[in-house]
Amino acid sequence: MNFTAIDFETASQEAGSACAVGIVQVKDSEIVEETYSLIRPFTPYFDPKCVAVHGLTWNDVKDAPTFADLWPSLQPAMEHTLLLAHNASFDMRVLRSALDAWQLPWPEAAYNCTVQIAKKTWPEFFNHKLGTVAHELGITFEHHHALEDARAAAVIALRAEEIHNAFSEEALFSALNLYSGSLGPGMHATPGTNRKRKRFIVSASGAV
């Protein structure tokens, strides 16, 4: 299975407020590269509720690169691939918001959610929050650190493919009856939208 797991932490609900990113690239079901960076948000405001979650403040990121500075190095890992995140709707919204804040085009990619993968694979779990799933699977990680969360999401997907003996995104999502969302310049379709259209996104080729 080939994919990129992503996780963002945000300073607030404001557009362009991403303050940290973690990226874990998986090739042939093996983690091959990890990237972590703090991000200087578009504005310096940090919501105390967000700070209470991840512990980052403006002082931590004021000298960090902006998302626009980072994007040339991040884009290759997010373009023409399958993006996975735990609660993907949040991370994809943050990604689109950061790109829009800096007037950057959206990458072309498919995306899916490890919450949904976990629900279909381990329905017996008490809930399917990242901390709960990680605990049940014996995954040790530092919650709300962007790279640690991205890595945990990647491991969840890899564990699921083993259980279902499905070692490609097409095989896994077919086994789970899941549809991928899609993203591209000027275009965004959620997994639910693609399900209604009965479109199955094949991330490796970009075909539908």
C-alpha cells in the first residue's frame, strides 16, 4: 500500500492557522520517510483552547517558516497520492485553508480517514479516537504532536491492511466498502459525495 499520512495542529479556527505539520510517507507498506515542522501561522493569534491541546504558542513558532515557505518541500509528498489522516475532514480543511491563505493551488490527490478504517476493522472498540485505537493496538505515541499523530494513523492503516489481507488502497477500501474523497485545483469532493456518485478514486493513477 502506498500513501502519505498527515496531521496538522492549529493555532485557532482562523484560516491559515496551521502551526505544525507531520507527514509520514509509506511505500509498499513500509514507512520510508517522515517530516515534521513547526509553522508560523498567517496571524499570531493562538486560541487558549488550542494551546491547551498541543502546548504550542506564538513564541514557539514565531521564527518558523510559513506554510508558503514549506509548501515546495511538502507538495511532492501530497501530490498524486492517497492522503490519510485520523479525522481526515479536519486535516483536509486545514490543508485547504492554509493553501487558500497563501493563494496556493490545491494539490491533486485522493484522501481517506483512518477513523473510518478503524471503525470498519475494529467495530468492537469502545470508540475510535486516535488515543483509543492506538491503545487497543499497542501503539505508543505522544498525542497531539503532529508527527506522532501522523505516524499513529499510518500504523493503523498498515495494521488494517494486514487484517484484511488487502495490500493496496483499492483492495482495502473495496473490502471495507469505503470511498475516497478527492482534491484538485479548484475541486474538492468528500468521501460521502463520491459514494453517492458511486465513484471509486484510484489514487495511484488519478483515474476514477
